[in-house]
Amino acid sequence: MEGGHFSAEIPQSTDRTMRRTLHSIRTLLSTTTNANPHERLFGYQRRTPTGTSLPTWLTTPGIVLMRRLKRTNKHDHLVEEMELMEAYPKYAHVRLTDGRETTVSLRHLAPFGGRCVSEDGNPDET
């Protein structure tokens, strides 16, 4: 480190590694909020070199949960299961339980949890 130029000694591969590492950290989803740090701070999707980033659960078709905006009474479910067909950066095509297909905002979707443990300790499907 003669002359105090430390950056001249850093290999070129470190630059690529740093970019990939920072991209991974910026796109890491929080399990409690289902959002990455950029979305939580700024409220919009972060652009990447390949376009906008989508969570992995939105990239594959399958069962997702959708928030019910209209409920007739307080005993109605807050969410309902539906089949994700295709997702875009701001909306998704889904198939409802009655067979109809519709478009919904990604803000109203959440990943299907799969298996969880009930209060008595038995694994139940949710």
C-alpha cells in the first residue's frame, strides 16, 4: 500500500462481487412485512439491471392468499385462497375458487404459508 491508494490493489472481481452482494441484501424479503428494505422505505418496486424484482413466490404459479376488501360481517375470513396464474410488477392474473379469472393488485396478495403448527403442537395445513 505505497502511496495510500488502497483501491488500486482491489481485484476487479471484487467489484462484481460487491454489486451482487448489495443486490442480494436489497432484495431480501422480510418475513414479517413481506417486503424488501427498498419497498418498505420508498413504497415502490426497485429496478434491477434485468427489470423490476419480484419475490420468488410470485414467479411460479400456485396457491396464494388474497385480502378480502369487502366483508359482510366480522366473522368473514380476512383472506381467501386462489391460484396465481401470472404476475407482473404491479398486478397479477389469478383464478378464483369459483373458476373466474381476474386481475388483482400485488398489494392484496401474500404467499401461501403451507404448513404451520397449531396451539396444541400438531402440524396443520393452512
